[in-house]
Amino acid sequence: MPEITPTLDLSSLNPEQRLAAEHGTGPLLIVAGAGTGKTRVITYRIARLLNEGVPGTRMLAVTFTNKAAGEMRSRVDALAPGRAASVWIHTFHAFAARVLRQHAPLLRLTKHFTIYDSDDQKRLVGEALKELGLADQRAKAGLYLSVISRAKDDLLDAKSYAIHSMTAGDRFRETAARVYEKYQEKLDAAGALDFGDLLVKTCELLKGHQQVREYYQDLFLHLLVDEYQDTNHSQYLITKTLAARHQNLCVVGDPDQSVYAWRGANIRNILEFERDFHGARVIKLEQNYRSTPNILAAAGCVIAHNKQRKSKTLWTEKPSGEPVQVHESLNEHEEARWVVRRVVEFLENGASLSDIAVFYRTNAQSRSFEEALRMARLPYRVVGAMRFYERKEIKDALAYARVALNPADGVSLRRVINVPARGVGKTSEEALDAYAQEHELTLLETMREEAKIPGLTPACRAACRQLAFIFDHLKTDLDTLRPAAAMSRVLERSGYWAWLENEAETDPEAVGRLGNLQELLNAIKEFEEKDGDARLEHYLEGVALQSDADTYEQTSAVTLMTVHLAKGLEFPAVFLTGLEEGLFPIGAGNSSPDELEEERRLCYVGMTRAREHLVLTYAASRRIFGQSYANLPSRFILEARLLGPHTGDGETPVGTVPPSGFKAEGEPESGGPAAILNVKLGMRVVHPEFGCGKIIEKSGQGEGLKVTINFDSGAKKKVLVRYARLERE
């Protein structure tokens, strides 16, 4: 008898959720407000399609973190047991890597290409700067990498970016174009791809190879894209190309939660979905299952000030709950101490440590909260601090494995060339690099020719022979052994484990490093147990594609994190801190309308993470670059209709008018800083937030004097001199 597929019970869905899950064919936009159960809708939709006979192999569901993809797969499996494994459920980057490895020869890629993480990318930019005679700018490697990444998001290769830069006549961008070209050359030579390349190469593959394009267009009968508001240009093109034949594209997202423009996300992708896909059906999810009405009302008042959005009103059946609280402190230290006192109150009233989160706009703000929590002897964890896979011993071990798989990976080889110490000093490494460049060889190929290279020490020559021997044998090991056994062999053959064991006799930290390596082996063992066909290279790929959000796990500690990292999470109690003009919104009066709307969306995201308690805090003064400055409360507090007059004890009643602001010590009655730079056209200046730049325009006079500055980062800002705290470069 044929197997009978059980009917999927949709009765637990609300009417709008059910409409979305039952939608038939054609494009569908699900506008899912915060806490409205969007993941539930996607998983029910996938399960319903599986139940109706759509093969899992012909469905592609894409989201933005490995954690979200894993959760989606487990939920589908619960609804359609045994069938979730066949569905293509990936992040955009993991999907791209899977496709590229399948078709690598068409793009002249090695199937074992390495995926460089952000640390590897910065190292390579640093090498590019050095080779271009710009070693003095290596501290700006992160800035150059950001520029290159944004160019790749927009599908601009190095030559195209150079043309744009010359047209703009911007000196920084012209330098960035040279760095981009050299960086890409080095990436290609190493047989490596960065995150941007994964998407760029996939676009190139789909555009330039008709047979491949048509294969995937025909393969995927249904596409589902989560967090569509966060897609960049390359992700948008991949989605549009894959959906071109069947048009069965379901995207889920919320324009009010688009907070990643700084890394390439384009809010227009979701706002213009109906224009891109004619006849699209739009379903709004507005019933919130997370927050109280008081929290939703305050957040709704804030986001209503944005123009780039799709109107919706979140509602909930929950009781009203406590009013949203606003607290003003004298300075950032008082703010932190007050927050910790409130944390203690929550704990005394039955809350657990894991129920509580403190959000801030910038990483630097965590210090005062960490100090206050330490003083109170309360455990905490800072999300976004050094992650497990960023620890030195873990990156060293993975670097050995990466070189064994991809011998052209010079960045990974440079990391371990003298770890443990083998006598390859800086001078020897420079000699090897020079020979490699002159003869167009990889670093490992160069080491095999050590006998031909003058000036190397006997220890260096021996090390070259030793490393070549190690990697020859590791290549065989990795081709034949299961992942955990392969990594164990890496640690053994490289001498790394034995070296740390020896170090542990005199260095207590080495004991911890050995423990971390053992945990790495445990993690790889768990990985291989989940997939009988897994290879070590698959594990390395997953590590390279991890994000901060993927590594977040609930623990018995107060959570500290930036608001950006809070997206997708929720907590019973949330403190949204540092709500001051200039800090949140960052830049305040110097921001463009689009930038200000993004800051408002970020505030909205922070507010809607709270389930029961939401506290907004700000400081009347805050120390920046060693000097205290007066602050006005953020406009977002005013927009939430929460702030009242200062009562003298830091508490602010709800529903009245804002205070007039405070004056920092040593500040004149006018409210500006004590010293104002006498600015002139062409002058080079330094801004505390935006860095170095050149004044290109002046307007106004006196207290209203404004200047426009072309910053070296590529940004162009108009600032009010009275408040900008400019200094001469």
C-alpha cells in the first residue's frame, strides 16, 4: 500500500499566518512585524508544500544565520518528520558555497577553495598595503576591507570600482581602488574567496552560464527568503534570477527592522517587491506574541516617524503590563550602576540572570556595565567579544588543515609557518615572500625550493623541508580520515599538540589552550555524527561562515550586546541604554535622512526585543576621548512619548515634556565646547567620530556656522562647528 501522508494541522495559526502558509503559486510578500511568528509561518509553509507532494529537493529556503537555518530545519522536521533533510535550507553564503563547489571549474576555481573569514581578509589587506608601499596605513586595513566589501555587494569588481573612483576624484577612493586590485590578486593566487566573492561568483555563474542558470531555475519550484529586508544587491539578483521561471517566490521581512545598510543591505528590495514581481500578494502579520501593549505602543510611536516603511499596527492579546520606564543618570558610570541596581531588583522578584539583557549602540559602552556587574559580583557575558573560533590556538589548528586542503592558501600558511617555533624569522619570511613574487609561486611551492634561495638560515631551510613533509602527509590523511580523526592527525603531525603539552608544564594558559583544542575535537566529532558523509573541509566552511548571532547561546548570566546583535533575539527584561543625541542616533544632526531612519529602525528593533519590561536610559554627560560633554536625551525617547521633566533623582514620570538638557563642567553657557576651531576652506581636520577629512564648503556664521567635510573614509558630512569638536590634523 502507498504511504499515506498525514494532513498538516494549521489550526494553531492565526488567520493571517494561515493565509500565508496556504498561499498557492505566484509571488508572495509577508510583511511580518516584530514578534509576529514569521519563522512559524515559513516552516508551516514548507511543511504544507512537502505534504502536498513538492519534493524537498526542489525547494530552497534562505535565511541569514546558520543558527536560523538550523532552527528552520528542525521545525520543518517536527512538522514533516523525515523530510526536512532533503530541503535546501541555507544561509545565502552557504548556498553560494554549495553551488560554487559544484561548478568550480566553470569559474576556474579549485573545488577546495578556502573561504577567508574577516580576520584572514584583514591580514590579506595588510599584505596588499605593504606591497603597495602603504605599510604605514595597515592600521586602516579594516576600513579598506569595508570599502571593498561594499563594492562587492554592489557587484563592482576592482576595475569597475577604480573607474568610479577616478570619476569621483576622491583621493581615498583612488587609493582604495589600488588596494582592492592588489587584494583581489592575492585572493585569486591563494585559491581563496571572501564572503563577498561567494555572492559575486554565484551571480557571475548564473549570468554567464546559461545551462547552469536554467538548471537551477527549473530545479527550484519554490523559493522562500527570510529577512528579505536585509538583502543586498547581489543577494537580490540571485533571488530574482532563481525565481524567474516559476515565480513561486515567498519573501518574509519587515522594512521597520532593516538595520544593515552599513554592510550593504538595501531596504528598497522589500519596499519595491510588488514592482519587481507583478501580481504579488501581500499579507501583513500584525498580531504580536512577544511584547506587552505598553512596549508595542512606545515602539510604534517611534517607528511611525519613518517614511520608508510599509504601514502596519502591531497588537497583542497580552495584558498591558508595566509602563515603559525612562531613567536619566548624571554620567555613564551612574547609568551602569543604576542599571545593575535594577537588575538586582528583577532577580529579587524572581527573574533569572538569562532573562535580562543590556543593549548599547557601540561596543565601547560595554566597559562601564562590565565594571558595575563585576562590582556587584553578577555573572555576565558580552556577545560579540572574542568567540571560540577566534582564539589563537583554534585558528592555528584550522590554519594547518586549510593549507593541507588548499596548498595555495598563503594567509593560513603564514599564520603557522613558525608556530611552533622552527627558526623562520621575519627576515627569512621576507626572503621567501620575495622569491615567491619574483617566480610567481605560492609560499608552499617556494619553501620546496629552499635550496635555490640565497640568504636563508640553516634552521629556516630545515623548517621549509619539515613543513613540506608535514603538508604532503596531511593531504593524504585529510583525503582518507573522518573529520575528527583528520583534525587529531593535524594536531599530531604539525607538532602543535606536543608543543602545547610541553608549554603547559610552565605556562598555566597553555592548559586552557589544550582544553580548547579538545573542545574543538569534540565539536568536530558532533559534526560528523550528524552527517555520515561529512568531510573536514565541510566543517571548515561552516566555521568560516559563522556570525556572532550563530554563537549566541542562552546562559545563566546577564547578556551585554550591541543593538545590532540583538536582532532576532528576545528577553523578558531589556535595558536600552545610551539614548542620547549624537550617540543613539549616532551622529544625530550630521546624519542624512536615510541614516536617521536607519538609526530609528535600530531603536525600534531594540525596543521590540523586550517581552515584559523595557527600560530606556541616558546620561546627562558622557566622557568622549577623555573629555566630558553634555547630552540631550535622544529624540527617540521624545518620539516614544515617554519622557517627562527632570525630578532631581534621575526618575522621569511618563507623559510630560522633556528636560532642557545639562551643561558639562568647563562648558560655556552657550552649550558648546570650550574651544571652537577657527575653520578655513581646505583645512585638514579631525572629527571624534568620523576621523580625518578636508573642509570643502562653509555656510552660515557665528553659532550657525556649518562646514562640509570630505572624510578620508569616503563619507561626506555637513557638521555644525559649534558642536562638532573639530581639531586641526
